[in-house]
Amino acid sequence: MKRTKFYNIVTVEEINELDFLWNSLSDFTTEYAVDYYRIVANDSMRPDLISYKCYGTVDFWWLILVFNGIENPFTDLVEGMILQIPNKLDIYNFQRKFMIR
């Protein structure tokens, strides 16, 4: 997945600047049903492994954390916890909507 647009381009005194305080993740919505994943012992502190198991790639570990409101994967991912996993089609639709051109 190519990087999505996590900033806004603003013009200040005729100069384009990047506003990194703007975040397009607040616009992420799900159209398709979410899946659920129960964390096992080997997954603790490893959101990359969870992403790989759910999507076949480690690229979406950050989205799983954001979607579940997890700020610190080292303390907040505990065995037995159930995560909501966004549908891959929702991720691709979001990517197309906010793709850097």
C-alpha cells in the first residue's frame, strides 16, 4: 500500500506548506463488516504479526492499533484481548480516497 495522505497542504503567503496536525484517519469509515481477532501469547507487543495473520502483510499494523484505540502496543496488546479488524476493502477504499497524487 502506498502511503496515504496524513497531512493537509495549505498555502501561506503563496507558499505551499504541509500541515501535519491535520489527520485523514478521522475520515476512516467501515462499509463492510469487521472481523475479530483474539490475541494469543505470541502476538503480545507484535502488531506486525497480527497484521500479517489477518491481511497477509505487515503493512496495516498501525491501522489495527488506531482502529482499536491502542496507543502503546507494548503495554496495551495483551493475551486474550479481542481486536476489531477492518475489512481490507475498506482499507483500499480509504487509500484511494486519500492517496497522494
